[in-house]
Amino acid sequence: MEITIKRLTESEPFHLEGRNGSGNTVDVDGSPSIGGSDKGMRPMELLLTSVGTCSAMDVIHMMRKQRQELRDIQVSVKGDRQEAHPQIFTDIHLHFDLFGPLDPAKVEKAVSSSVERFCTATRMVEKVAKVTYDFTIHP
């Protein structure tokens, strides 16, 4: 896997673009406090996004395999960071909102399996942060 990062304009020194091998892009920017212009997600926001999307994809896949009618899914990810530099995450909490006529036991199995076993992003960050989760089913 390889990602290329490039600055988009000289006048906005922290506005960067990440590009993968397929040509997909994501804008990244720094906070205004360091001279950024809020034209993209910040790196630590992308890390939380990676954790949430990785787990969401696992859950979607497992719900399909279990023949559950998952109509929609939303994942909220909250990260707390230590105050001293480097400001690493100390706690990350994922809340899953799942929509459809779902079996709670199958949802619990899918969510716990993703967070505790399968999601590579979660498995990496759990080396430095406590990762917790919960979920709500909306029939």
C-alpha cells in the first residue's frame, strides 16, 4: 500500500492532498491556530475516521453474511487525547447506530468481532488507547 501526499497551493501551506494508487483523494488541512485554512480533515480526525470506517465495513460484511437486513449504519467515533505532547489518543469510543429489523445477538457478535478481532485500524490503535464500543438498533 502506498499513499502520496502533496501540498495543493503555496498560499495555503498546510492544505494537503492524499492520493492512493487508485487515484482517490482526500483533503487534509491544519488548524487555523497553526496557519491552516480548514479545507480538509486534520490527521488525527482521519485516524478516527479510519477506525470508524474499518469497523463499519466489517459490520456491514458480517450482517450480510448473517442475512440481516441492515438498512443503514452510522458510526460516531470519539477520541480523547493526552494533553502533553505527543498528544496521542488515550481513549477511543465507537457508537454504532444500526437501522433495520436486526437480531440483537447477531449485531452484538458483528460489532464485538469487528472491534475486538477483525478491524486492523482498531487493533493498531488499541496498542496505545483504550477502545470501547456500544450500539443502538433502530428497527
